[in-house]
Amino acid sequence: MSALWRRSDLVRATGGSAHGAWQDVSGVVIDSRAAGPGDLFVALHGPNHDAHAFVGQALAAGAAAALVDRADDHPSLAGLPVDAALLRVADTLKGLERIGVAARARSRARIAAVTGSVGKTSTKEALRHVLAARAATHASAASHNNHWGVPLSLARLPAAARYGVFELGMNHAGEIAALVATVRPHVALITTIAPAHLAFLGSIEAIADAKAEIFDGLEPGGVAVLPADSPQFERLRARAAAAGATIVTFGRSATADCRLLHAVSDLSGSDLSVRLHGRMIDLRIGTPGEHGIANALAVLATVEALGADPVQAGRSLAEVAPAAGRGARVPIRLAGGEALLIDDSYNANPVSMAAGLSVLGRASGRKIAVLGDMLELGPEADRMHAGLLEPIDRQDVDLVFTVGRHMQALHDALDAGRRGGHTASSDKMVPLLREMLRPGDTILVKGSLGSRMKVVVEALTDGEAAGVRPQAN
């Protein structure tokens, strides 16, 4: 396994002191359960656990060394052998950040940073896929987009990578500014602006301003990729221009640089015709719905801005399917046949809810929505939940099951024929669904992560739903 970091480079980057017999490391981890031969285990102080308690476990699993607090009297390190492989620093999170900064400083990769209210992770993963088909590409794992996830992702950036893709998230102003200062992208993409985190930011304009912090960290000559169809476009454009960025736009707008000309969609994806700076690109994408189309346009524009081939990227997009929790389609067994589950349980806001319902609207058979609370929406939360009635009507959804305090407002707004049922928590929804589902149904499960709609998905996909009995019309 090739070295990611030499011992001497880590000492120089962190300003720490090395102890024990270790040389190079091939990976960086913060979870002792994931530690393996060659890894540097970073012992972070979390809200619930101090990872110093797991240093011995990580070293026993083969980790090359552990990044730990400098204090010799740290109680969790007292039982380690005197020759334990350690890199001691004043603060382990700061040490991780400094490793990330060093990784970015040595890298010659073309770097893209992605943020937005909807579609960050899906777009980041699509960029990873299409760029990796061309050259060595590194990208953030999972949704590692916060104060520890971004430096961890940077610390894992191989020196030989040709492309890097990093996801930046926030729920308060100022957070993206701090993250992008270390990523220093050549291309900054905003997927869309939606009413997420209103409880913390107060207005859609404030959300746009917080997302636009991504332009402040652009490298000289950098490119800002913007959603031309967004009501916040002019606000974003002005902020990008003030940062000295070259502006590239995507969308359905006649003025978009990457413009959708035609789309034919079904439940498994869309066939698109796109014009990108005068170049025609026909492609198939494996992600259904309007949000899938918008993300694909953003990917093509970003790929071109990075200096890669958007036509090749378009061919690769057909291979990108929605991930678990983000629109994955999963057949589920029922008594007498199968139904189709659309697992969109990872997160939700009013815009992504409407997008998920638009995918459900393409289904044949009964269309069933199982919707959990959208969180962090502030004092207008109940109104926004009740407002989902409009896309539900537009997509002709047959039954709607709701979960959570705010979803009560939607349940109350539904006509009696559409009310599948309401429960306070996702676990209480499972038996109700088992009674109601039947073969041929298509079921959308969606909600904010905190509403725990994954509980419903797991119950219906692990075999427990096999005993659901069919219902009469």
C-alpha cells in the first residue's frame, strides 16, 4: 500500500512530536472501528465521546500511529505502552486541520467545491464518478462536509490526484467561509438555494449569502457555477463577481451557459439534450426527476470548468444511480408480489420534497407518500408542511402517510380519501404501512434525517414486510 503521508511530513504539518517506531501512513481515520493497517487514527474530542479512549483499540487493529493530545497525563493514554506510535499535538482537531492544509498545499489537482441547499452529496458523487473515468480523482466520503469532515477529506487527498471534489455544508453564517479557505477550489458550484436552516438563518436571502461564502475561497482565476433558474441567482451572481470569479450558469433559462433544451423522463432517469457554450450534448442520466436533471447540468458545467471533457462526462452520467437515502429504488416483497420503494429518507426541505413527489408522480399503480418532518424551518414550519398539499395534488398521489409534529399540519390539510394515517414517530408508522401496502404500489419515503424515516425504509426492505397482506380497492 503506497504512503499517503511520511512521518516527517506529518510532524512538519502539525508541529507535533512523534513517538514510537512508525514511518509512513496510508490512510487517515477518526473512527477506531474503521482503523486498519497503515492508518493514522485521529483522536478527536466529540460531543459524546473522547476518542482518546479508543487509541489502544486502533493501534491494536494495525493503525500506524495515533494523533493525540500532547498532555502526558491524559487519563485515556495512561495504559498505552511506552513505545506506542503517537503523534502528539496541542489540539487534535487543529492538528487534523493542519494536515488538511498541508495536503492542499502540496496538491496539483484541479479542485471543485460543492454546496447548496439540495443535491450537494448527489452532485459531488456524480462529479467523482465522471472525473474518475478520466484520471485519478479524490472526493469527500459520505457527507463529510463540516468542521471535521472537510479537513478529514483534505487530509486523505493523495499527492498524485488529478482532480479533487469537496462538499461544503453549513447551518449558520460563516461556516462555509472557514471551510473554503482551506479547500481553495478552482471551481465553486452552488446547486440550488432552498428554505433549509431557516431556523438559524431567518430568510432565504440569508441562506443565499451563507452559501455564497464559497466564492471567497476561490483560487485566482476561479470559476463560479450558478443555478440560472434560481430566484436568488442575481444575489449569487453579484457575490461571485465581487470575488473576481468567472461566472458559468446552468438551467432551463435561455441565458444559461449549460442549457437544457429537451428532456424526456421516466421513473428510472431522463434523456437530455443540452447545449454547453454552443456545444450540443445528448445524454442519458440514471437519476429521475427535475432535481436529477438540474444536478446533471451542474456536473457538465463544472467538468468543463475543471478542464475535463463534458461529452465524456455525459456518457458516464448514465451509470450514476441514486444512493441509499437519496432516491434509491428498492423492490420490496409483499404477500402476493412486489412493490417499489423510493428511499429518499436522508434529508428534506420544501424544494426537495416537491422534487421527490415529482418522481413519485411518474409511477404507475398506486402512488404512496410516507413523509416525515422537515426540520430547521423556523416559525413558518407548519405552513410549509401544509404547503406540500400543492405538489401532492399536482402529482396525483393516492395516499399520504405523515410522521411528526409538523407533518400534522399536512395531515389536517389532506382530504379524507388521501389520509393514509399519521403517527408521532417513524417506528409507530411501520405497522400501519404493513396493513396498507399491496403489490404494485410505489412508495416514496422522505423526511429530514432527524425524523428517522430510515426506520421505515429498513423495516420494509429487510424482509419483515414480506407478510404484508394485500388490500382490496
